[in-house]
Amino acid sequence: MPVHPLRTDIRTHVPVVIVGAGQAGMSASYYLCRAGIDHVVLERHQRFHAWKEDRWDSFCLVTPNWQCKLPDFPYRGDDPTGFMIKQEIIDYVEGFARSFDAPLHEGVTVTRVEKTGSLFEVDTDQGLWTADHVIVASGGYDRPVVPPFAGKLSPEITQIHSKSYRRPSDIPAGTCLVVGTGQSGVQMMEDLKIAGRDVRLAVGPAPRSPRWYRGKDATDWLHRLGYYDVTIAEQPDPKSTEAKTNHYMSGRDGGHEIDLRRFALDGLQLYGSVAGMDGTRIRFLPDLEKNLDDADKSYVGIRKMIDDYIDREGIDAPEEPPFEKLWKPETEITEIDAAAEGITSILWCIGFRPDYDWLRVDCLDERGRPVHTRGVCDQAGIYFLGLGWLHTWGSGRFLGVAEDAAHIAKTITERHKTPTAIPQFG
């Protein structure tokens, strides 16, 4: 696909600027191209950079391939219930990009977006643009989260964030303490275990999900019962829903559940949430059992949703044995000496924060999160795309990003029915 040359005039006006060329930004571009709306996509790296450079080697989808529904480009392979591995995902998104001619400018970093009069100024390291509309599709994974007390840990213990992890050989010899049990944390822990590495896990409050239940993948049942169609506005507590960690499970080797109690039975040392560090001392909250119980509560809740749906619809589905806890901690370990335990590295898997320092527009709340309705802000002309729970559960994923992009493109098209006069700058 050709890359359009960057115009070099001092100011370049275009009706729409899209910031970011991941699946969200490129989906918006697809619909704007189809609507005949002139626009540019500005990407500081290369398109789909996160899929190519920010995922570990054994990464694979956690949701099945049939949920990959980029605009007019659904998954077309022969394994719809499988889970694409990293290179297959890259091939999929690149295939989508080749399906149309996006006005893409790679290697362009946006440094400022600000409203001046009726237009937005979009300042970059390669020139200044003006636009009537700006779509922020830069994602929410800019700044790796590491707690302040990490700075007090002995420098003899290597600290690595999940963003930098690629393979077990990245981890120094010795025991690795993985901190966090979101999807990345549990999968990286398993990656290290499979490689025969000595690993321990600090368990946070993330929920877990069944994988295969009563004859189908749990995500298939959730799709059938309409879970993925529920909007954020229909949630009892939208702010709480937005902040929730994703349920953990795996798509590796055909997909499986991750039950940390089973790992503990097999010898994995579990701790509660990390509470502090000082030298070689690491402190933990006494919340391991609670966090395991809360994860199981979510797991059992999903099973019950599926059971109720099967009963309500009279579906003939195989029965499953009742859930039982395979293990529970005898004591809560609240402090260890990492050196004495042979821990030589910490792998932080506690998430990311978006970076909106360049966005000087009044469209964020006190938490720094966008204020919007399905990506459309009250501040006219600013839109967000690709964030989790932007509209539904699938908004930040291949499942729902196309519908959200179509909605934003439609909104822009309706607001742009009469062509904008292109300002002349001397």
C-alpha cells in the first residue's frame, strides 16, 4: 500500500485528522474513505505498531478468530473457533490495510492538538495541520504502570515491564516474581513455566473466565445471550465497568482456562498484591485468598449466566461438574527477602495509562479519561476510538471497533454535509 507523501507547507488544512494507525484509526479511515471525506492518518511509528512490536513472541488472541470483524474484512481463515498467533494477527490487520488506500503518514508524532477559533491545530514533529475534526485513536497503552515504591527495590533485582517482555530468555537467571494477574500477567507466568523457569506470582484482583463450558467456548455462549451487545450506558455503574480488568484465560494451544489454584497445587508460589518494597524486602497485602475467591466468583457468575440461558432456551447441552476450589492458602505471606528467596527479577504486569499530554482540549474528566458518548465528545469536533467500553465490551477489540468507527464516521459525515472552505495561509 503506498504511503502518501507529507505536505511541506507551513500549515496544511484537512477536514479530519486521525491520530493513530492501529485497528481503530485505520477503521475510521476506511469509513471516511468510503464516504469521500478528505482526511489524514498520522502515526508516530508504523501502522499496527503495537501488534508488531509490543507483543511477546508466544502472544495469541484470547478471543476466538470469529470475533475479528474489521470493516468489510472479517476473519476468512479455516479456524474460526481458534486463536490467531502473533504473526497471523499481523497478517490479518495488514490484509485489512491493503484492502483500501488510507491517506497514511507514518513516522509523524503529534505533539499538540488545540482548538483555535473554529479549527483544531494539530502540531507534529513534521509540520502543522489544521482540521475541522480530530479522531483520537492512539489507544490506552502508552505509559506502563509501575508503582512508586518500585524505586526502592535493590538495583541488584532486575525490573522489567510487560511491554518489554518478548520471551523467557529476556528474564535473568534465577526466580522471577510476576506481579499482576490480568491477561498479560497470567500468560507471561505460564510462558515462563512452560520454558522451565522458576517463577512466582503476586495475585491481584483480576477476574477470570471459563474457556470451554457446556460444549462451547464461553465467548460463544456470551455472544448468543447478547452479552456483547450491552452498552456501557446500560451498565449499573458505568465508571466501575470502564475501570475493570479483563477476565483472564488463554488462547494458547487451542485455548484453555487458567486456574491459579491448580497452578498452586503444581507448586507455583502465590502471594497477595504487592504493597511495598525496600532493598531486597518485598511486602504483600494479606489478600491472596480474597483475590482468588473474587476471581472464582466472576468465573462462577459467567457459568451461571450460561446455565440460565441454556435452561431458559431449552437448549440440549452437556452437563458440567459443579465448581470446586482445588486449593486455598494455608497462610498469607506478607513479607519476603527476595535475595534469600533467590528472586532476581520482577516482571510488572499491572497495566498501562494513556498519554494525552499533547491533547490540550477540554474533553477529559478528573481521572484523565475522555468524556464522550460513544466516542463523540461534547467539545464539538473531538472524537475517541478504540478504547475499552467506548460503547460495548468489544469497543477496544476486533469485535466492536468497526461499528464504533462507522458511528463516528457517520457523525462526521453528517456534520460535514457542506464542504468546508479551505483556509488560505500566507
